[in-house]
Amino acid sequence: MPEKNRKRKDMLGFCIKSLDNLFFRNMVAYEISQGEMDEVTVMHSWILGFLYENQERLIFQKDIEAEFSIAKSTVTCIVKLMEKKGYIQRESVPNDARLKRLALTDLGRQIHKAHISHIDILESQCKRGISPEEMQAFYSVAGKLKRNLEEDLAHYFPKMPKKK
């Protein structure tokens, strides 16, 4: 599309950010409507889910950076806040006392279980009227977009952590 005719709403980044904002706002609205709103952010919820699904693995801050494609400084702030709120704890690793794995607390597990049911409801509502084939095409395109962006990032910042 020629530059002069392009509108913001037709730009990929704008579309993705708008969807992200709407997803977040719907999550908050649902939790408020259920009388269950707390101070857990959507990102905290995703991280709790990642830790819950990977309890058998040693998960470190760099794994969070890679999994969610977020900067080290951002993850540091998020992890500190989640630790302060009692959702996660840092634990020493037996073979290297300098390393601290991230682990869920009982409160973190509780919150994850509550949020996952909310996310399931929101996911179902979002997919309303969309066929399984359309969802498969969406995930395929989204995966390609993500790979392209990760390759470009690796080119410009070769020391960025890579997702395993």
C-alpha cells in the first residue's frame, strides 16, 4: 500500500496493540463484573501460568524474558513486584548458589487457577464466530510474524536471550 494512503488502523503494529488493549480491558471488565478484581495484572497472570505449566523445570528470569519477548529491565521490575506481593519466590539452585530459580508460592498457584478460568472464558468469547480453520490461519500467520520479528531482533541485538 502506498505510504500516503496508509491509515494507522491498517498498520500491523496498531492492530496488534489494539487487540492487546481490548483483551486486557475485557479481562479487567470481566473480573470486576464477577467481583474478583485484584491487583494481579494480565502479564502477572501470564507469568504465573508459565511458571505453573513448567513447575518441573528450573525457570530463571532469562526464561521469562525469552518466553514473553520482554526486556530484562521490565522482567526485573515485574519479578520484584510479584515477589513482594507473595506470588512467587526466588530459590537457590543446588549446583550454583548464584542462580535463583523462580517458583510459585501457594498464593501464586491459587491466583493462577482463578485467572485461568477467566482467560478460558475470554478466549471463548474472542473466538465467537471464527471457524477453526480461520483460527489455524491466524496462529500460522502470527507465528510467522513472531519468527520474522525475532530474527530481526537477533540481527540487531545478537545478545538477546533466545526462546528455547
